[in-house]
Amino acid sequence: MTESSSAPTAVLTESESGPPDPTLGIEARPDVHKVGMACFLASEAAFFSTLIMAYVIYLRHGSHGPTPDQVFSLPMVLGNTACLIFSSFTLHWAEKAHHSGKTNVFRVLWAATIVLGTLFLVGTGIEWRGLIRDHGLTIGVNMFGSTYYTLVGFHAFHVTLGVIALAAVLWLSVRGELRGKSPMPVTLVGWYWHFVDVVWVIVFLVVYVVGR
Amino acid sequence: MLALLAAASQPENLSILSPASPSAESIKGLLILVCAITGGILVLVEGILIYALVRSRRRAGRDDAEPPQVYGSKPIEIAWTVAPGIVVFVLVLLVGRVLWEVRPDADKPPPGAKPLYVTVVGHQWWWEYRYDSYDGRELGITTANELHIPVSEPGKPPRPVYLNLQSADVCHSFWVPRLGGKTDLLPGRANTMWLQADQTGLFLGQCAEYCGTQHANMLLRVVVESPEEFERYLAEEAKPAIDPTEKTALADKNTFRSLSCVNCHTIRDKQDTRVNGTFGPDLTHLMARKTIASGMVENTPENLRKWVLSPNSIKPGCLMSGFELNEREMNSVIGYLKSLK
Amino acid sequence: MATAEIEPAATATPSPPPWTATLHEWLVTVDHKKIGVLYVLMAVFFLLIGGAAALLMRIQLWAPQLTFLPPITFNQFFTLHGTTMVFFVGMPVLIGIANYAIPLMIGARDMAFPRMNAFGFWTTFFGAVLVYFSFLVPGGPPAIGWFAYAPLTENSFARGPGVDCWALGLIVSGIGTTTGAMNFIATILCMRCPGMTLRKVPFFVWVMFWTSLQIVVVMPPLTAALTMLEFDRQLGAHFFDTQAGGSAYLWQHLFWFFGHPEVYILVLPAFGMISEVVPVFSRKVLFGYEFMAAATAAIVVISLGVWAHHMFSVGMSRTLDLFFVAATMLVSIPTGIKLFNWLATVYGGKLVLKSPMLFALGFLSMFVIGGLTGVILACAPIDFQVTDTYFVVGHFHWVLIGGTLFGVFSAIHYWYPKVTGRMLSERLARWQFWLFIIGFIVTFAPMHIAGILGMPRRIYTYGSDRPWEIWNQIATIGALIQAPSYLIFAYNLVVSLWKGDVAGDDPWDAWTLEWATTSPPPPYNFAVIPTVKSRRPLWDLKHPDDPDWKYE
Ligand code: HEA
Ligand code: HEA
Ligand code: CUA
Ligand SMILES: [Cu+2]
């Protein structure tokens, strides 16, 4: 092996001075933030899949204590679900509004999303209070309690984070720091929110429809 | 040669290469076959590596030019994808056959067989055995730490043993290497396992799933007996504990019953069932066992005394507490235990 | 050379910064190179700690019925040893090396998310601290084994907070690892220099991409399982509480769904490192890049579906057993492809037997043995006999050391000159290599025999009637032969910092972009972002008459 100096560097940088060879076929690189968010959501999906699987496996495991068909009141949950699903629409419309430069419409719709998310959280709180007070369902009472509170609780935790993120974006918008047609914060928080919604739809189907 | 054979059938032998049951036998066969195949692959790969090294080492000093750059070759790649593929295919078929051989259905013993069904419960760190039925006879005998099973003699009806494996606390695993592979005992889940011994004698093994402090001393002893001896064993074990009539013996018994031993141990008695704890091993026929503390030490009066005084000095961390008995009490307790023939 | 001349003059004028300033700089750094070095230093530190625990265990097993370590201590030690080696040695060292090398290899100035990168390192580090904090809590460290089978981890069997330290530590460090993986994916997808299409990345980069995908998919399920465990212990849930309907069986599935891919996470980056070293030191291009690339993807995908080969003795149905047998064995096909391609790369080359290549050859000759014992284990009926014995211990050390560690040592010897500007001492490296490989074989070969003779793993002692003593003694001697090799390595790393020969930018006459910048590289890596045409840009430069891009 020859004792080589820093010659290659020189050559390499020199060749840079000219315009890049057009035949190189430079790919368009995806945006880092989008890739990062996609990875994050993938890991979240893996996390929730595990919790959902545990829920399904433990369905009707261990006999004593309240069971799903005794405790769930569908109207409440349906209202909650409607809030969350609708919030995905308001979010989508908000993004569109921003894209076409209607900043005020954007802010109103965005705020509506926050309100709907908050309603969902309040609804969940009320539901949990009912479950604990009226049905004695706690995390330690039986397998149903353990899996239910873990799954729904982690989802609610994600909704909470989502609401905070939404609020932060609104704050940026009010301060006029969102530039461009589709600013990155809007897109990324939007992805996250849609994701949390989709997770809820699955949780809803598993817990309140199939699992009953 | 004979000496080797003799050594192989010693109880100290736990080698999976000295099988004493049909399942251990077929696993040994598979192991040797697979070792031959993988050994062949190993020789091939290391051979190519050494050859390539020698060749390229020789070139090294020649001149400064780089060797020819070879970027790859599709036919070669396909060859070394397909060849291992074939090996894998053959291996899976072989494995499939042996798998069905060593895991037969427990509820379908071969025709004409005289099956023994035993429930095995793993405890931290000892074994509970409940003889459920033998050749269609209900048994209902409980004992601990020494499993007796009948041998399957060639030319006679097979006497398969089906173990129903359960656990009282954490995961354990039942493994007597010369009698076959292991199966785990999981709490909340019943497993079954097939044992069948071709030879009489003592077969050792030990718990093979980490189960806490004394996992290392959760030893297994399986005694394989002739069908006649096994019948005698069952008859003995089925009896209740001897009821002492002699005065001192009666006093010993009462001393024992006044202690907290009864909370954890069972001694099946004719009249009453006050000694019916289930946390520790059944002591009804304690003296029928060669060892105590699941095979750790010999069952001698001195060891019993040491054990009752301080189980932790024999088996550190074990779940029986020590008893600071005075000399008289201790003598009584040991005297009573010795009477549990 | 030039730097050596101006050094005296340079030291005369500005006084060196106070050590506190240097320390501060390292603690708050977001430079991928410094973070990479931190990861590696952490791993080397824990390698010595974990190795010391192993050494103590080996002494305890020297003869039957020794009382050198109390039973609980022994059980705590193998738990810590396994946890440390997997999570605080293996993962950090691989992530650290990749952290250092990848931006340089793809011609980028840093990772995609530098601050998240620093976050990843510090969470990993604090996870380790949390696990070791268990030494200070009542009851001491957990004694549950590295896969922590339920319900031994539940409150009823493990009362002290040791298990909580362990679980929380792994959750925290797991989050760090996952963010690290996301960072690699984003970096590799988005930060490649012009001309470097995904088909032209150096092979190590390709492998890290797939490993990172693997991490993103399998690490969160472990986090979820550990969270359930903590809910059981802290909030009274019952996921793995078998007395209240929880399932010991589910824990095993959840753990191994992570645990099996984890072992490939531990070996794939080493495959990548070998794929950089072997070509350079054989003076030949990597043989069959495309097939190697496809094999990597195949390993990642297949290994998601083989986990239950760790559970053959758990009493699954025969059909399920056979499915996992077949899936497990399938992995040997792509692994074989890799091995054969490395051999083909060596074949017809011109061997340069410097230390990186020595370790790479150690890898090539040893990994295959561990892989083949893996295939033996994958035969379910054989596994019924040898699972949870020292045969398994032999297998996994053979792949973890013969694979991962040899690869890592090769990589560290390869990139050290780039990182420090100095060469490691060849003489010390040779001592290390020979002590290491001999000690390794002497330690772990007898374990296979002990396993076949019926010795279960995780036993703190054995009876004098057991025929295992001699094999244990050989193994312990082997560990004692190995031990100095690790110390020599650590010594070499430190001393060569100022005693080593000045390396120059490209001491190995190599072909990937990291050798195009200075050693050590400036904070921004490249003054001008390079443009490449092939997988070996420096080859193209050095051989303008016969460049690679004509053939790719
Ligand atoms: C670096 C980590 C690593 C790697 C790469 C591997 C690779 C493999 N492992 Fe291993 N394994 C572990 C780490 C690893 N393992 C660990 C840590 C454990 C134990 C965990 C614990 O219990 O604590 C374990 C346990 C383990 C078990 C469970 C044992 C038990 O507990 O009962 C099994 C069973 O199937 C297994 C199989 C395999 C197989 C088939 C491979 C294959 O990937 C190997 C493939 C490679 C080759 C086969 C060689 C090269 C190929 C050729 C030359 C081609 C031709 C070959 C053929 C056609 C056969 N491993
Ligand atoms: C990368 C992973 C890795 C590595 C490198 C090693 C390295 C070693 N391992 Fe380990 N091992 C595992 C991963 C690893 N192991 C895992 C996952 C388990 C399973 C755990 C479980 O069952 O839960 C295990 C289990 C395990 C066991 C089984 C324990 C049991 O079942 O009872 C044994 C027994 O001999 C062992 C031995 C060794 C030895 C002798 C080394 C040697 O190679 C170590 C050599 C290193 C040294 C000797 C250090 C040298 C340094 C000094 C002496 C100086 C010390 C100075 C300071 C601290 C400042 N290991
Ligand atoms: Cu019981 Cu190990
Ligand atoms: Cu595996």
C-alpha cells in the first residue's frame, strides 16, 4: 500500500469546481423532516400494534370483574369517535385553506380541530370516571381493566400530545411564522393527527365493536 | 468398550448422546445427521477461505498493480443461492419427520399400550408428582422429587408415560436428557410430554428454565423400574402414612403436628387431614426417597436434621424457613419423619 | 506530514483550552463524529464491565459447589452481563461507528437531525446508568436473565426495585436507539451527495439503512412489553401476572418478537463493516454488490418471522414448530450468499494482512461456525434437547463475538486513523488479535460439549457427580486468555492517540468518501460537497483509466 497524501481530496474538490456532470442523474432527495416523521409514525404504529394485540389476546381472559358488554355505553363513545373523525376533516380543510392563502380560515379550522380533540379528551375523561365510579373498573381489577386502560390511555396520551402540537402550530401562525403554502409544521402535525385518528378508528373497532 | 458402555449407563451420565428412550434415540440420530451436513458445509467454507487466502497471499508481493476487479457473476450467485436452498429443504423435511416422532399425541397412545398419566407441577425449587392413572386405573397418588415409571420392555406392550406439565409459580422446564427433549412448565398453561424408557435404572436431569435463586438445584430424578417393581411402588405410595401406636412414636407425631410444618406439608393420614399444606413437598412417604431437597443431598437422618434446622444452609434462598427447635423437639420431629416409610 | 512540522510552532502560541472547556464541548456536542466517539467509548467501558462480570461467573463455575459468588449474585451477574453486552455494548458500538462513518461515507456534513442524535446518545447512556443504579437499591440488581421471563419479574417474585431499574433503563435506552435509527434512515435517504443514488451507497450504509428499519419496527414492541410490565409492577395491572389471568406465554412472544431481530440488529452492521474492510484489504471490489444488497433486505424481512425458535420447548403445536423451523433455516440462505460473496472478494485478490483484515478474517472463519450451530439449534427436536443448555451459550457467543465483536474490532482498527489522525499500534493489535481469537475458541468451544453432556445454562453451581467440571475449567482458562486482549485493546486505543504514527488522510489506500477528507475530518467534514459517479469514488479518482462507473 503506498503512503498516500491528501491528493485525492484535492482532485475531488477540484472536479467540483465545474458544474456537476449532467449524466449523473441526481435523484430528488425526499425532505428530511417528512422522512423523520414517517419513521416516527412507523415506530408508533409498531407500538400500538403491540398494545392492540395484547388487548385482543386477553379478550375474555380471567372471568371475574366487569366485562366490556356490561360497562360500555355506546352513545358516549360514538360521540367521542365522531369528534375525532370530524377533526381530521377540519384539519384537512385547514391545510387546504392555508394552501390557498386564506390564513384566517386556516386559523379557525385549525382551532376547531383543537377544540374537537379537546372534546374527545374530555369525553374520555367522563367515560373513565363512569367506568371507575359506577362499574368499579380499574386497571388492577381484571385483565379487561389492565388492557383497556393501557390501550385507550396510551391513545389518549397521544391525543394530548397532538393537541399540544396543534396549539403550538396555531401559536406560530398567529405570530406569523408560518411561511409558504404548506409550511412544514402544518404538514407534519397534520400527519401525526391523522395517524392518531386512524389508530383510534382501529381501537374503536377492536374495543367497542368487535370486543363487545 | 464394555467399560465405556458401563460408564454410559451410569446415572451420572446426562449426555444426550446416550439415549435410553425412543425419542432421545431419534433426536440423537437427527443430531448426528445434521452435524454431518453442517460439518460438511463448514469444511467446504473454511477450505475455500484458506485456499483463497493462500492464493491471494502469494500474489501480494509481486507488483504494485491492483488485481483484476471482478464485479460479480449472476450464474455463480444463483448457484450459491440454490444449493443452500436444497440443503434447507432437505433439513426441514428431516426435522418434520422427527418432530412428529418425538411429540406424539398424548390422548392417543399406541394400540395395546399401558399408558401412565402423571401430572407434574413445578414449584420453586422442587417437583410435585401426581399419579393420575395407569393402564386405565385411577390412582390419585401425590409424591415429590422422585418420579418412578415403568420400563417398556422390547416385545411387550409399550408403557408410555404422558406428563401433564403445570407450574405453581414461575416457568420451569422438565428435562431428563437421556429420556428425551425438554418441555416447559408454564403457570396458567398445561403442556404435555411423552416419556418412554427402554432401560431400567436411575436417570438424572434438572430444571432447564431459569426459575429464580435455586434454579441450579432443582434437580430431577427419574427411576425406571420393571413393571412388577413399579406396581409394588404404586401400592406402597397409595397407602396412608403409618399410624404409630407406640407411645413415643405417638408423641413424636404430636410434636410434629404442633409445629407449623403442617401449613406447608401434607401427610396423608387414615383419620384426619390436618396435615395438608401444599406449599412444600408431600412427606407421606418421605423415607421412600433417596434424597431430599429435590435431589440435592442424601436422605439421611443427619441431613434431615440439618435441613429442618436450617434449609438455607443446604439450599440457600429456598422457600422453607429454618426451625430453632430444642433438642427434644428436634429428635421427635426427625423420629417422626424417619417413620414415614 | 505537513501537520507534524507545524505542530511545535502551533503549541507555542495559543495555550491549549482548559480541560473543562474540552469536557463541556464534548458534553454538549451535536457533531455526529463526537457523538459517534462517545457511543464507542461508552461501549468499550461497558465491555470491560460486562466482561468483568463474565470473568467472575467463570471463576464461580471453575469447580463444583464453589461458593465464590452467592447464588443471587451469580444470577444478578448473568442478567447484567447479558443486558449490558446486548444493549450497552453491542448496540451502542454499532450505532456509534455508523454515526461516525455514515455522514462521511455519503458525503454529508452531519446527520439529518444533529440534536436528536445527541438526544439518542444521552438517553442510551442514561438508560445504562439507570440499569446500573439497581446496585444501590434494596435487593440489588435484578436476577431475571436478559430475557426476563414472566412471571419471575412480577411483584410476587421480584420484590425489590431492581427489576424496575432494569425495565425503565431499557425503555429509556430503547427510545434513544429508536431515534438513532430514525436519524440514520433520514440521513441515508436525504443527505447523500450528488450522484450517490441508493444503488451506489457504500455497502455499510446500505446495511445500516436496513438495520435501522428493523430497529424502528421491533424496538417499540419491546418498549410496549416493558411498559406493560411496569404497569403490572407499579399500577397493579395483570398483563403477565399469571395468578390473575395474565400470560407468561405472551411475554415470551413479545420479547422474542423483538429479541430475535435484535440479534440480527447486532450482526448486520458488522456484516456491513466487513464488507468495507474485506475489499480494501483484498484490493478488489466487493463481489456481487446487488446480491449482497438483496440478501440484506431478505435477512431483515425473514428474521421478523422466526422468533419462536427461542420457544420450541414452550409446547407449541407441531405445525407451528415446523413453520418456525422452516423460517429460521431460510435465513441461512441469504446469510450464506453474503459469506460466499466475501470469499469471492478475497479470492483472486492481493491480501494486505494489516490488523483490520486480521479481524475480518477472524470474522469470516468464526462466524460461519456460530451460524451452523444456529442451524443445528433450528432443528426443533434437537433444540428440545439442547435449548437452555451451554450449547446455546456456545452458539450465541460464537455469533456475537465471532460475528459482532470481530466485525467491530475490524472496523475500529480500520477507522481509528480517520478518527484520530494516528495509526493504532500494529504490534499491540496483533497481540490483541491472537489472544482474543485463541481465548475465544478455548472459552466457548467446550461449552458446546458441556451442553451436549446435559449442562443447563444459568446455574450458579453444579454437583460433583456431574461430568462437566473439565469443560468448565477449559472455558474459564479461555476467559482468562481473552481478558488481557481487551485490556491491550483499551490500552492501544489510548496510547496510540499520541504515540501512534501519523496516519495521513488515506492510510489504507481505500475507496470510499471518508478517506477523501482530512484525518481527523474538520467539523464540517467536506469543504465542498463531493459529487460521485460510482460506489468507489476514490477508485475512480485513482484509476481514471479504469473507473468503476463504466461497469456498474
Ligand atoms: C449475532 C447474533 C446472532 C446471529 C447472527 C444468530 C444467527 C442464527 N441463530 Fe442464534 N442466537 C443468538 C444470536 C445470534 N444468532 C442469541 C443471542 C441467542 C440466544 C438468546 C438467549 O437465549 O439468551 C440465539 C439463539 C438461537 C436459537 C434458540 C436456541 C434456544 O434458546 O434454544 C436458535 C434456534 O433456532 C438460533 C438459530 C440461529 C440461526 C439459524 C442463525 C442463522 O442466522 C445463522 C445463519 C448462518 C449460517 C447458516 C452460516 C453461513 C451460511 C452458509 C455457509 C450457507 C450454507 C448453510 C446452510 C444451507 C445450512 N439462535
Ligand atoms: C456481545 C455480547 C457478549 C459478549 C462479548 C460476551 C462475552 C463473554 N461472555 Fe457472555 N453472554 C451474553 C453476551 C455476551 N457475552 C449474553 C446475551 C448472555 C446471556 C445472559 C443470560 O443468560 O441472561 C451471556 C451469558 C454468558 C454466560 C452464561 C451464564 C449462565 O448461563 O449462567 C457465560 C458463562 O460463562 C458467559 C461468559 C462470557 C465470557 C467469558 C465472555 C468473554 O468474552 C468476556 C471477556 C472480557 C473480559 C474478560 C473483560 C476484560 C477486562 C477486565 C478483566 C478488566 C476489568 C476492568 C475494569 C472493570 C476496569 N456469558
Ligand atoms: Cu425450575 Cu429452573
Ligand atoms: Cu433467534
